[in-house]
Amino acid sequence: MDGGAFPETCSTCPYCGVGCGVLLRPDGKGGLAVRGDPTHPANRGRLCSKGSALAETVGLEGRLLAPRVHGRETGWDEALGLVADRFRETIAQHGPDSVGFYVSGQLLTEDYYIANKLMKGFIGSANIDTNSRLCMASTVAGHRRAFGTDTVPGTYEDLEEADLVVLVGSNLAWCHPVLHQRLLAARKARGTKVVVIDPRRTATCDGADMHLALAPGSDVALFNRLLVALYEGGALDKAFLRNTEGFDAALKAAFADDAGVTGLSEAEIEKFCRLWMGTEKVVTVFSQGVNQSSSGSDKVNAILNCHLATGRIGKPGMGPLSVTGQPNAMGGREVGGLANMLACHLDLENPDHRVAVRDFWQAPAMPEAPGLKAVDMFRAAGDGRIKALWIIHTNPAVSMPDADAVRDAIGACAFTVVSDITGATDTARLADVLLPAAGWGEKDGTVTNSDRTISRQRAVLSAPGEARPDWEILAEVGRRMGYGRAFDYATPAEIFREYATLSGIAGRFGRDFDISGLAALSDADYDAMLPTRWPVAAKRQGGRFFGDGDFFHADGKARLLPVAHRAPAAKTAPRFPFRLNTGRVRDQWHTMTRTGLSPRLSAHLAEPFLEIHPDDARAQGIEAADLVTVTSPNGRAILRARITDAVKPGQVFAPMHWTGETAPSARIDALVPPVVDPVSGQPESKASVVAVAPF
Ligand code: SF4
């Protein structure tokens, strides 16, 4: 790397949960050079196409530069005064549960902490939820049921030390590309076997040893069959099972299930079970194909059951590994950004935990029950129960299921505030108050990636116009609402120290998330902080969890759960004969607010499309590249047909990125019904039913 007037600064990529380190060199004119950080443990210098194109996305195009009230530019004083007044008045008239925050895995941990503290500790409601509900909520529920806490047991290194890696509902090659590169490098070096379990043949299947194209939503039945095979094959770890409860019930449920619903042949299932059983070092990676399901939590527990029954957890090269979508989905979970959690993995329903957090915050009011989860929060905005809503760094008018209804609900809400880097999203257009937020490269804080590594994001560019960091905006609203010194922060380092101190209290309750070893960082230490895997506490530092058989339920034991296959909620019928799967493409991110600015990224797949099997295309009279109308009971989209046998007959696939701004009729989540997993509240985004016809 050549030298330059400006030094390089270590930061973290703002896209997926791999959490790659980047080195940023500003050019002094608002631009940047970006390269992979060879010292970061997540990527060791690698970047994928999205990370490599970051420099193309930091210009002023589309940026929101000043606060706006009802479309009129104004100053911070008027905008924040209005926000604080309207929230305070609404709470005074209708109670704390009449307001809500809908936040994002794009927030830095310090921003998230302040939003959570303001809502749960001072407003006194748990009506704060996050777009991580669409991403990881089923994993959180599955982890908590099995382990007692939302703990990721393993690390990325396990992928490289495994002899078998099973990828379930994960197009790792496109959605977590650097992790996939690490897996492929390990495979080359040690001959790792790779099995992909996915209804669709994706780029991840290229070169895999097996692709099990199971019927959508049938993962529980497959892993139940595996549990039976492990039992019948004598592959259980009986010593490890003494650290668990529930095995007999889980096995009974597994015996009662029918692997025939997977649509896989007996030979395929047997081959998979033999491979799993015969390999000690197995890592099961799972992602949105597991989570985004009306039985997502049960899918997670079906996977965890197999790892717990064989003791293949928390040891080098062994264990379940959920890979998160967003850069700080994990940080949001840790900080209590979900409506059913408290900060630092403490439980909202536990009175002792509530009192501990209340006392620490010196909070006037703490909710005793979970708040509204994402789908219910927007329903409540639509029917008038939520009267003031603050949406931060996310675009639910596009990304929520039943997106047309969500768009209408936001429009119907009496008072809506949107903080974002742009005012040009479908959601921002509906706001009463628009607040310009600082973006990636312009703000300081931390994020946590999928293997519990906390990394710094660092500011190297000036925030344009009036844009400010989210923690500052939230804290000022807290002060203006009358909560005074509790929101009197000068720097994100101060917030981080408070958060790390609180985690020490969580540690005293025997919780997993303890970073109290970082509570005394000076501003300079925080500034120089290297990537650090939690826990960071006197008792424990980094590494893996559970290999020693010690779990976080009160009795110290893990739980195996009895789970049974449940078909997706929406049923195909003559009117809606196709099952619609949704997902990402390699070079776009979320609703394209940032990646859409890069011509290079947009060249990969330039427009929204529908993958359809050749037999189905023929039967519908659809030719390659035709425009097709896709209709569900909830909405409609117009897409370009891509005829491919990557999808099975009766199934179609469409990406979820395009918005009303980029392609008016391609808002895919408008087609998705607002059906959720009953345990996690996560929507079923991959199993809608649709009709497809030539446009
Ligand atoms: Fe960024 Fe994820 Fe790509 Fe890494 S793999 S560069 S974190 S998008």
C-alpha cells in the first residue's frame, strides 16, 4: 500500500455479520480508499465484492443533510423539541405503551444501548424492537431454550477445524462471502466435507459434497431423523448427556416425526446421517432459511438437539454456528434491542434482573412484560394503539412482511419520526420528522459479529451537513423529555464503559455476556481497542462455550427440546400454486440504500427477477426474460423471469432488495404474509404462496 497524506484507520465493514475488518484511508476530499485489514481475525485481509466497493458508496448522493419537519428543512432545535414534546405528550395522555421504537442491526452498540435505555428504563415500555426480528429472533429463542442464554457456542475457527460443515438455509457464498472463502480454503487444505441443505441450488452448492434440496420448511423432520439415526447408530455421548435434560422427550418426538415430508430419498437421508454420525468434528452453520420460518425456533432446537446429544458443541471444530445477517445483529441482541430482552442478556421477565437494571440505570420505570414485536408493532401503529413511532436506520415499508399494509400503517400513525442517512426511502417519505444521521465512516462505536467478536467502527470522514450520530440524537431527546443526567454523555466511549459495567452485573447473575473487563477503558484505550471476542471478564476470556458441559439454565444443564415438523403456514392452492422463497443477491444489501450507489455492484444483477423452473415457465407460457406478474393474497410484484432448474418445480425465488424507489412494482415483501413463529415472533419470509403469469 502506498503512503498518503492521511494514515489508514482500522474499522469494520457495515454489511453482513461476518464483521470484516477494513483499513480506511481518507483522501481529504470526502472520499476513501478501502482495503481488507490483514490483522482482523474475521477476514485476515479478505473482502467480498460489497466490502471492496465501500469507497463508491460514501458520497453525498441521496444524503439527508438537515432535519425536516413535514418536508420543510429546519434546525435540530425545532426538530428534536417536536420529537420530545410529541413523545412526552403521547405518553402523558395514553401511557408508555402508546409509543414505540423500531430500530436496526445497522446501529452501533452504543446507539442501541441508548435507545434501549430510553425506552425500557425511562419511558417505561418494552416497545422497542428491531429489524433483527426479521433476521435472528428464532436463533435467539432456540439458544435461550437450549442453553438458558442467547449464546453462540463456537467461533469462525471451528469452520476451519471441522471435518464436516453442514450449511442449513444458508447461501454462505453470497450472503457471508468471506466466511465461505475461509471454508473453501480449509476444505482445500484438509478435505472438509460440505453439505448444503436448501430447497434451492445456490452458488454455495458449487463444489459441495452433497446438496439436499429438501421441501421448504421441512428441516425439523430431517434433523429429527438424524437424532434417531444417532441414537440407533450408538453415536450418542452419554457422558455429555448427563449435562442435559429432555433427551428422552426429544427422541420420542423425533421417532414420531416423518422424514418423508422432506421430499428427499431414503438414500440421500441415510447418506447424510452416516456422514454426520461418522464424523466427530461437525459444524452446522444455519441462517435465514432456518430463522425466517413459522417453525424457526423449532428448527434451531432440532439442530441443537443433535449437537447436544453427541457432545459436539463448544469444542474445536464442533458445534452449531448461527451466522447473522447484519453487522451488529449480535450487538443488538446483547444490548437488549429486542422487545422481549433486557440489556446484557438479562431477562425482562425475571424480577431480580429487572431490579438490577433499574437500580443501575436509576430508572424511574421498568416494564414488566415484553413489548410489541415487529409485526405486532406495525399492526398497532396501523390501528392506533401506537401513536408515536420512531424508526431508526431501517426501511420497514419495504422490508417488513405485508409491506403494503406496513407502509399504510406508518402513514396512519399519528406521529412518525425517521432517522436515517437518506430521506429517499419508502419509509422516510412517510415521516413527520426526518432526522439526518451520521453514516458508516462518519461515526464511532462498536459492533459484534457472528462469533462474538467486538470490533470498532471508526469515524474517518466528517458527517455531511447537519448529520449527527444516533446516540447523540437519542440522548438529546432523552434529556429534552426530562430524563436529565441519565442521558448526559459526551462520547461513545462513556456509553461503552457504562454498558460494560452493567454487563458485570449480568455476570454476577451467572449470565454469559460479561465484558466488565472492558469497563475501565480510558478514552484512548477505547479508541485503540482491538477486535475482542467476549466474554471479557475476570472469570473468563473469549474462547468457546459449553464444551465443559456447563450451561446457563439455573441447574447448569442444557435442554433438548421435543420438536415436530410443521408445514409452512400458507398452503398452496389452485389460485396460488407456487411457493415463493425470498433472499439476497451477492452484490446488494438490504434495500440498496448504500450498495445501490455503486455501479460496479449494480452490474452483477441489475434488476429484480423471479427464478422459475423450465417446466413451470412452459406451463405458464413464460419465455426467458419475460416480465411476469407475481401475485399473493397480500400483494403483487412485476419481475423479470429467469428460467432455471436451480429451483424445483412448484417453487420460485425472488430477491428482496428492490424498493419503490428503484423498481415500483418489485417490493417482494409486499407478497409475504405477516405470519410469525409463535415463539420468536420472526416472520415466515421464505414460504409465501403466489400465482405467476405473463405480464
Ligand atoms: Fe463486508 Fe460481509 Fe463482505 Fe465481509 S463478507 S466484506 S463483512 S459484506
